[in-house]
Amino acid sequence: MPFYRSPKSISAFDAKFEAQKIAFAPIAFQVTRCLLKFNLLAYIDQAKGKHCTRAEIAANCNISDYGAGVLLDMGLSMGLLWLDGDQYRLDKTGDFMLNDKMAQINLHFIHDVCYQGLFELESSLIEGKANGLKVFGDWETIYPTLSELPEQAKKSWFAFDHFYSDFAFEALLPLIFQHKPKQIVDIGGNTGKWALACTKFDPQVKVTIMDLPGQLKVALANAKSQNVEDRITGFKCDLLDKDTPFFQGGDLYWMSQFLDCFSEAQILTILENTAANMRPDSELCILETYWDRQPFEAGAYCVNATSLYFTAMANGNSRMYHSKDMLKLISQAGLYVDQDIDNIGLGHTLLRCKLKP
């Protein structure tokens, strides 16, 4: 049974403790970041339980005894650390925070991109606007201005975006080239990583990236650096404009982690425009992470949390969807799902769609 179909098996005492963790969650987050930033977790890990008193940790990590004390004490309460006599040691959660790439990428994304702006979550929900984005600039949505983000925020945004999509590439490429497409249309191609992967997988395929001018500039520069500028071309468009020009007659249209950037009404418009420009034998492949399709509860937690990034920081009206909502929109756009594959990469689902007869 899915985790959300029954109440948690937890005592009232433990549930009350969980409530306190939520109340103090911003402090726990920043303590974790500082334990990493000042290398306290790394030092404790490398020391293997020796020379790990508070004073020794402070001296070796160039932090005051007071600073080490408040961070280490909270680290104990959070379960990142445990005390072996007077020696601090990493607990399992601390080990994952230090060494797990996903945890690191998620933490930096939240801190560098979302943390300050999430203060505006309440107003974003009320107004339907990404009010948190104003910490970076007077922008309506984040997408046209990604290249203008502060360097660290931009680095963390792309690291987060690419980590989840790149993880699925190896399994996806054979599926995408199952019917040997000659012309792929990459809708929302971003920096062109998927287009480049396609040209490496098939030396004959041509890829057209449909995106905003700012993203296309980066993607085409990357294609040139890999000497495939003759096979990767750009098609400028604004997919929020229902009258935007659209590439016609591609063999396979590709949307990866793309539709979650739009509201349901906008998704329907995009899918209808895509369907209107497909040939009868064209395919549309949609790759998304649906919260109800996650194989583990931790995955659903991360996916649902990411929805609030869209609310406060990205555009104010999109989210990570339930798969049934997406299937309904696909059908309304005149398409049907010919193949439905779960558990690709880190909880992705591939929907291979065709035009209804």
C-alpha cells in the first residue's frame, strides 16, 4: 500500500517530537550546512574517532570553541553525530550528508536558490506568483533569467536539474532510439545536454532544440564546442505563447523534466500545439518524476518538496504532478499513451505518446 494511504504507525510521544523537528527545521538545515561548510563532518569522518574532542575539532577546523560547541551539540540532537566518551563520531545520517551526492546537491539547491525566497511562500500561494524570486531580481519567472542568477545560485540550479535527468540517460537512450528517429525535437532543451547525448548515441541523428533565446545561446555554444553544430540546431520560441512558432514534422518530440514547469492550463496548450505539429507517425516522449510513482517514500518526499520551489521561486503556478493529472491532459490534447515505463533513473517515468486515430 502507498505510504499516503494509511496513517503513520508512530506513538504520540514520537509524533510530538517530529512536530518539534518541523518547527525547528530551518535551524537544523543551516546547522547541517555549517557542519559541512566548516569541515566539521569531514574532519570527524577522517579522524575515525581519534582527536575528536570539541576542542580538537575546533582547532583543526579553524572555528571558535563556542562555534564548534553549538554546531556539534545540535548535530547530536539531529542524529548526525554521536558521542563515544568525549570523542565525536559520525552517525549514519551524518555519513550520508557528508558523502551522498544527492543530499549534497539538494542541500546546495535549497540554500543557494530557494532558502531566502521561501519566506515568500505564503504570499506566492495567495497571489499565484513566484514572489520569492525577487531576492534575485524583479523577474516574473526564473526561466528567461537563469543566465542572470548569481554565480553560485546558477551553479546549484543547473547541478540540481542535471543530476536527476543525467542519471536516467543511460537507460533512456535505447528506449528513445527504439524506432530509429532521424529528427528529434527537444522541447525545452536547456543547456543541450540531452541533445549532445543523442548525437553521441546515434552519429546520424539531428536534433532541433526549441527554447527561449537565452537557453538556446548556451545550448548551441555547447554543441559547437563538441563539434556537432551541424546536427544540433535551435528553434526560438516562447511556449507560453499559444501562437508561438512550432517545429513541424519531427520524428520524435522530447520533453524531459519540462512540463512540471507549467500550470495545467499551460501544459494543455503546449501538448495541443505539439500534437498539431506532429505527423501521424510521430511520437512524443515525456519524462517526468511523478510523486505517486516513486518507488520509495523518500523519493515522494523530495518530489513533493520540489513543488514548493516552483511555487515560490520559479513561476508560482506549476508543480511536480500526480501521474493521473498528466495522463488526463495528454488525452485532452488528442494523444494517447502507447508505452508507460516507471522507475527509470531516480524515479522517472517515461510516457511514449502518439496521436489518437
